[in-house]
Amino acid sequence: MSIAITKVELAKRLLETDDIGIINHIKAIFESRSSDWWDELPDEVKKQVEKGIREADRGEGIPHEQVMKKYSKWLKRK
């Protein structure tokens, strides 16, 4: 069955139902999918991430390759 047919069938069933529980459940699914995880972060975490991005843009920090070389012994599977 194609996605277009499935969407039409779901829309039809939604329009025909008076079950508020089903309607609220579908609404909650859409709302949970549309939220951005960034908006859920505390302001302090956002500030620290933004600070890290600015530092990386200025070339500050340790290159990924150097970090991986130093800590690779802890990342190996046993």
C-alpha cells in the first residue's frame, strides 16, 4: 500500500471518529514529533554549547584526531 493511500485512509478514519481519546493521541504524536530537542535543553546547557561552537570556530580546542589518539585505549571493545 502506498503512503498516499495510507494517508487518505487515516484522514478518512480521523474525520469519521468522535473518540476524543484517539484524536488527542494523534495530536500528541504530532506535537511530540514537531518539538525541537534544542528547545528542551536548559539555558545553561545551550550557553555552553554555543560557547564551544564559538571556540571551535576560532580554532581553539583540541583536534578530534588528537583526542582519539589519546583516549582510544578506553574506546576499544574487549
